[in-house]
Amino acid sequence: MASMRWEPLAEVNRLRNEMDRVFGRYGDRRSSPLAAPAYPPMNLWEDDDNLFLEAELPGVGPEDLEIYVTGGNQLSLKGQRKRPETPQGTWHRQEREEGSYSRMLELPCRVDSEHVSAEFRHGVLTLTLPKSPEVKPRRITVKAE
Amino acid sequence: MTTAMTRAQVGGDKPQREATRQATYMPQFDIQEMDEGLVLYGDMPGVGPEDIDIRFENGELSIHGKVAPRQQNVSFLYREYGVGDYHRTFAVGESIDVEKICAEMRHGVLTIHLPKSEKARPRRIEVRAE
């Protein structure tokens, strides 16, 4: 029975997911010294017509953000986050990331860079990237005789 | 404070069951202390000003941000973070002027001002010359 097969890697993954749940939303991505933390964290998903990319950029205004799509499938995101400048006072905690960031991503398919749209709401950036016509799935109709 | 009390009572009468269960995450915070009070900055992307609940009781500041589920039933190509509510509490040792606590939310960053009560502020002692 295929469903009863022992899959050791799946077990490990499940354990890791459990650890992620316990230790935080980024799992070992940030805590491990080997994995360089990529900022900003991103989620990418798709439907038949579009790729959707979401990035969390709290405290970044639309004016502090540059988005480029080059070569049809290279996406780059640049910007900076500043801590408020206050002349006096002492910091008890500084957990939030600051400074300039830039992240480059190779998209899994070509997109129509002319029609990419971006929305920024409550510190969450959502990009809608329409897929190029040649990579969209096409339904083939089977003619009945 | 009155609004918080009312909301708590309403919530107690009619417990609202959520259709989906989401994880709750700990937001990252910066805390700065100045002579006149403490300022907290918290990253809570996806939370609007209307979705935040802040309470201050017995020296404990509790912050809860509600996030509506996004991207349900989609298959991810990359998934680097989870979406869920935010919750964090801080014990505040200083004596705070509760009436003057205020907070604002902008671009997913929560700023909370906790002004120190008059007696807790540092005071410069004048030394008189004879």
C-alpha cells in the first residue's frame, strides 16, 4: 500500500514543521548561523494566469521601495528601513531589522513585465505578475466524432 | 481604558468561534526609554489600526493584533513566512501614567507611547550656592 510506505524524510520534515511552529514563524531560517537571512521574507504562489508575490515590509513607505522586473523572469526588490532618529534615550531592545536591503529572485516562469501591478497595504507588499502568454496552460479540447 | 473594558465584556458574552485556526506569532519590538516615558515600536505587517487590541494591567502591557487569513488554499512555490495573529506581552517596571498611553499604527508598524507618571520622572536637583 503506497500510503503506508515509511518515508523517513517526511518524518524529518514533519518534525521540522513542528519545531517551526514552536520556535517561530521563520523556523530555523533566522536562528541558524549557516542560513543567511534573506530580507524581506517572501511568499510566492500562482494560479493559471498570474504569479503572486507577497513580502512583509513593515515601516517601509511606497517611496522607499524599488521594484524591477528584468529579462522577463528576474525580480529585484530594493529599499531601506530606518529606525526613528531620536537624540536622547536608551534602547532596551532592538529586535527589528534596519538598514538597506536588496533581494533578487528568479521567477519560475516568464512574466509580462508591462502589466505587473503592486499593492502596498499595512506593510505588506503584494505583486501580481501576469504570466507570459506562451507559458499559460492551455486547455486542449477533444473533439467528439 | 473604558473601551477596552467594554470590548472585553462584549467578548465574554458572545464568544466568537473562528472558522479557521491560525498560528499566533511573536512580533519583533524595539523599546526606547526616554526621560518622559517609554516608546515601543513593533513590526506587525498586515495589521490595520482597527485590528489591534492593547491592554495595560498591573504593570503588564499586552498587545494582540488580528490578521485576516490570506492565501488560503493556494499552492506555494516559495513559502518563507506564515500568516497569523500577533501576540506579545511586556512587563513594565516603571510607573506609567495609564491615562496618557497612546498608540498609532502606520505601514504595519505599531508605536506605543507609555508616559511615565510624574513621580517616576528623573528630576534634576538644584544645588544652591551659599
